[in-house]
Amino acid sequence: MSRRFALLYSTAVVAAAALAAAATVGLVLEVIGFSPWTTFGVILTGPLQDVFGVTEVLVRAVPLTLVALGVAISFRSGILNIGAEGQILIGILCSAGVALSFPGLPRAILLPLSLLAGTCGGALWGGIAGVLRARFDVNEILSTVMLNYIAAQLYTFMLRGPLIDPAELMTGSGTPQSMRLPRAVWLDRLVPGTRLHTGLVLALVLAALVWVLMWRTTLGYRMRAAGAGAKAARYAGVHVERALVVAMLFAGGFAGLAGAVEVLGVHHRAIEAISSGYGFAAIVVALFGGLHPAGIVPAAIFFGQLLVGADMTQRSVGVPANMILVLQGAIILAIVSAKMYLNNPYARQRAARLVSHIPGLRSVVSTAEEARS
Amino acid sequence: MNAGRMAYDILSLGVPFSVALLLAALGEMFNQRAGVFNLGCEGIMSMGALLGFLPGYLVRSGALAPYTSLLGFALAAAVGALLGLLFGLVTVTFRAPQGIAGIGLQMLGVGVAGTLFRHFIGGVTGVEGVAAWPIPLLSRIPLLGGILFNHNPIVYLAFLAVPASWFLLNRTPWGLRVRAVGTHPRAADTMGIDVNRVRYQALLLGGAMGGLGGAYLSLCQAKMFADDLVAGRGFIAVALVYFGRWSPWGITGGALLFSLAQTFQLAIQVGGIKFPYEFAVMLPYALVILVLALTRTRSLGPSALGKPFNREMRV
């Protein structure tokens, strides 16, 4: 089989998957009476009209990258962490809590401390699911889903109770949100007048470090081995259960850090609905990026654009915000389906046979040597 | 409020509250016994809840009005079955990893239901739904009558579905095929069973039951639709299958236990007992984790659970 055909085959599979996802979303848009073309047009070009739009895309890409890096680590290690949403919230609580508890500390201490607190909080929340899986054989998908609901309740409890801004109680408006964090912990803005903050640099550096961790260290190798084949890894001396817990600590830590960065960089106080589904979107980002840091960064930017674009369509033409979930769901289903065809040599051979039956297309399939023989 | 009265309220509310979970979990049981881990149950239930709600919302009066609930349940079952088939296409035919595909289906279902709801309905509106249908004589038994026999007809049907599911799974040729393809698909294949076809059939049935469970929520329990009506019940249904050790009886026990925890939580709030509301809401979810941790079930499950079957691949 020629290389050209292999490439052609991959392209065709990817194109078919993209088309299927777009058609699903387009169908839903048609049903609710919006033109798919206009909507897709706004989503894809709207955010790129001005500097502010571009920076907003990057603002969304920061938490998406961070969470997706953690998701990739856990997926590579054979543990399906879908609890990022809850881990983000715990990260926000911890980092905001630390920042509010020690407002007098100098920036050089308080800022790293606050980021670290967020990371540890998230890691702890993820670690619960890891230990449950490793020690008690609890399906991690189910435990992380349940932990998401628990974290959401814990978050509202903290915002309504212990962490609530005293001003809210005084004026009686009672909006569940924390006090404004001390200025010392705010992340610097990269572009004045926009919300783009130094978290972007942090995300890029960490993406590189994750690559080093997973592909250049023993620990990373162990985690990947546990994910690729638990039995073989155990036989080779890898402590699989430990690798799973470590992977969940990393996954939770990245999600918690994403929460901390979001609250220190963008909102400067813990508010309700702060995460807006980053935890789930990041799963799509991680898959879209091939569970590799080099793919995740561009994927996060792309999905940042989709999120900003979807916001724009909601505000300008009134497409319901849930549409973004439809888009993400369709993309996940398309990716996992396409992947099986890309990695399946049998399917490729079958396609090759099929094409070679079509007169005139034979040369596409076979290499020059095969054709001669 | 005295404790006896509270216990009665918890029990008589807990039984109908368990039905949505029960229907969805029984459906999921068929999926898993056939070897397919359908995590998209949440999305299927959301779509079922919306489509079950729509006829009653659209047709408020006229000759058709009394039949809207029936139509709603039929639509919900149909859309559930359809989504089950879609999941089959992705996981059985394309052999995609089921956990991730399930998350995709969940997002798709919840997203489409939410989008259609926002567009066609907009705000929270009620429907008449299905009224209670006390069973003559039996419902007049003191205490027990109110707990067991004073509900809407779907409750009775759902509890009849429990022995029916057991019979279907354990006493019919189709049930044997389902268990075979979920336990040892290669052996089943050798015996001439079309593994993928049986899996599709199980997904069809499971999806329809998930859709019915969703419609029960919007038509019988809440009598309205909201974006977050299902609120994780689809995931809990999947967890209940583990908890119930893949048997209809165990699943029924789990569904009752879970919904009693939920009504207990409601009773605490209504009863004015000082306890933070958020922690009360957490209680059922924490219970699921606890129960899963205490019952080591993985080794008891269908041995081919989550593994796509490929005829062409040598083992």
C-alpha cells in the first residue's frame, strides 16, 4: 500500500469525522431556526476581529491548557479523570482562602503560596478519586462525577457562608462571592486594557514541563506504562496502583492550579459560575490535542476561540449557550470514532481494496513496485 | 414534626422518587450485561425528559390533551433508543473507548436538550403530568397503603419491570445471548451469536428505558423541565448498576436506598433542622461513593464489560 494512500485515507477519515460533527451541530441549529453557516461564521471569525477578541481567546485558553495537561496525564496513565470541574472549584477555594487569610504578606511570598494552595487543593480532591480507584477499586469515572457534585455544593456553601464578602451582608444584597483578593496576589496583565494575564506564560512553561515529565523521566514512563498495559507494567515492576494515584494527584493539581490562576488572573475574587465548564471542555481539548502537550496548546487556543465565539453568537444572535455542549459532545464522539479507523490497519486495507476496485484509481493505492509486479 | 410522621413522609416520597433511577439503571444493566458501559445515560435521560415534556407543554387543551403524557413517554423511549443506537454506532461498530464516548454522548444529550428547551420553551413552566392513581383497597391499608399503593401508574409499572427484567435476562434465550456477549463474546461468536447485533439490541432497550426514566422526571416527579432537571441521576444510575451487582434486585435496593437518602435530605430541610443545606444536598452523592468503596464489585461484573469485540482480531 502506498504512503500516498495511507495519507489520503487518514485525511478522508478526519474529514468525515469533522463533517459528521459539523452536520450534527448544524442540524440542531437548523431545528432551532438559526443558519448554521452564519453561526459557524460568527464563531470562527467573530473573536478575531480585534485585539480584545484575540486576548479573550487566550484568556480562555489558559485554564483550558492547564486542565487539559492534567487530563492528558491521567488519560495516559489509564485513569479517566472527569472530575476536573470539581478540582478547579476546590483550587479556587484554597487559593482564594489563603490569599484572604494572609493579606499582609509581601507579593513574593503570597502569590506563590496562593498558587500552591490552589494546586494542592485540587491535587487532594483528585487524589481522593485516585486512592478510591487504587485501594477500593471504585470506578474513577463515577467517583469523579460524584466528587464534582460534592465540590459544587462545597463551593456554594463556602461562598454563602465562611468566605462571603462582609460588604454583601452589610448591604443585604447577599450575592454569594468572596471579598476582593489583596492586590498583591493579582497576576500581572500582559496587555493593558485587556484581561490577558501572566498565567499564559505559566501555562506554556508547564506544557513543556509536562512533556519532560511524561517522556523524559522514569515517573512519567511508569505512568504511561500503567496506562498502556497494567498487567505488563506490573510484571515489569511498575507499582501500578501508586502510578494511578500519582497521575490523579497531577491531574487534580493542574485543575486546581487552573482554578487558582483563573481567580488570581481574571476575576480577583471567588464568584459563582467561575469555571463555566472548563473542566469538561478541557477533556475535549486533551483528546483533540492527542493527549500531548504540543497538541494541547493549539487545541486549547482553538477551543478558547469556540468558547468566545459561542458567547458572541449568544449575545448577538441569541443562539442558546448550551450549544457549546452540543458542539463539544459531537466533537468527542467524532474524535473517538475516527481514532479507531486511523489506528486500524484492517480498516485501511479494506478501504484500499475497495478503492482498487474502482477503475482508474488503482495507482492511488499501490506503490510503483506493486503495480509493476 | 414527630419522628414517625417524618419517617412516613420519607418513605412515601422515597418510593416514587426512586423510579427514574430504577428505570434508567435497569436499562443500563442490560447495556452492561451485554458488555457496553454506557456513560451517556445522563444525556439520554435529559433528552427523554425534554421530549416527554414537550407534548404536554404544546397541547394544553383539545381532544389530544389527555393523551399527551402517553405520547410523551413514547417519544422519550424512541429518542432514548435512537441515542442508544448512536452509542452503538460509536462504540460497537467503530469500537471507540466507551468511557470517553459516554462523556461525549452525555454532553450531546444534555446540550441538545438544553438548547431545544431554551429555544422552544425558554423559562420554567409546569405541565399537568401524570396524576396519582391509588390502587383500590390496597391503598387503604394503613401506613403501607400510602407508602406503596398511592402513586402514579408509572411507579407500579416500574416496579413490575424489575421481575420482568430479571425474567428477560435470566429465563429467555435473548437474555442468555445478552449475558453471553457480555461475558465471553468470542465464545458467543463461535456459537453463532452475532455479538454486535445483540449489543445493539441491548443498547436499544437500555436507551429506551433511560429515555423513560428521564420522561418520568419531567412528567411525574417534577412536572416541569429545567436545564439541570436530571442533575446527575444518569451517572448515579450507572453507579447503581455496580452497586446492585448487575442484578435487577440489587439495583432496586440501591435505587430505593439512594432516593430515601434524597428524601431524607428534603425532610431535614422542610423539618427546619439546623443543618447546612449544601451538605444535605451532598449527602446522596457522598453515599454513592461510600457504597461503591465498601462493595468491591469490579470482579463480579460482566467480564467483557467495556471491551469492544472485534471478530477479525486474534486473541
